[in-house]
Amino acid sequence: MKKIFPRAVLVLAALAVGPLASAHHSFAALFDANKPIRLKGTLTKIEWTNPHSYFHVDVVDSKGVTNSWAVEGAGPGALSRRGFKKGDVKVGDTLIVDGYLVKKAGVRLIDGRVVTLPDGRVINGGTDGDGGPGDSKPADAPKPAGA
């Protein structure tokens, strides 16, 4: 009995943390740096979550068909430090997002590197250290002493 309880606790802890650990990823794991895209659409949903925020926009294509896209960006804390706060956008606003397509064909998901807000401000939406284009903290950069 004494040996079973600690093992059960470890197994449960691993199961609980596993999905969180897999949620954070490098740029290259999901997105294609050779497939840039610009979306201009109406904001339909905002998910201020860690480690990535998600913005959902409806984009009307050249044939007049509306497609829903998900845009992955940095976490809320990083976006806030760059000047992009929750109150800056609301459902119904128009956003322009420059980013890169997901590798999986047929999925409408992009990594949003640059977001133009309704007031004209341009925000870096990417996740620092993910190795993506324009990363301000490349993953292979030397770490500061004590980090």
C-alpha cells in the first residue's frame, strides 16, 4: 500500500501536466515559414490563454465566401507588455494579421506575427523564443547568465 500511493500520485501528476507541456511548441513544429499570409477580417472570438492567445476572424475571400480563421499569438502577458491589451479589441472589430500558415493542409490556422489593431497600431504578435520569422529572442540565442 505504501508503494502504490506515491506511484499513483506521480502517474496522476504526469497525466495532468502532459497536456500543458504539449500546448507550448516551437514555430517550426506547426507552421511553415515559406507560406506567409495576410488576413483582413472581422474579429469573432478572443481567447486570452497561456501559453498562446487565439483570435478568431472571419475573412471574406475573392469569391465572397466567408471563412473562419484562427490566429495563434503570444500569451496575454507578452501581448500586454507590447501594448496589446484586452480592451484594445472587441468582437466585430477589423484586424489585419500577417503570419504563416499551419503545415497541415485544409486547416485555417496561422501563426500571427504582426497584428494591426483597429486604431492603426502595429503589434508583434509572435511568441518570443519560438524560432519563427522575426523572432526577437531566437530559441538558439545564448541565455543570459543565471537564467
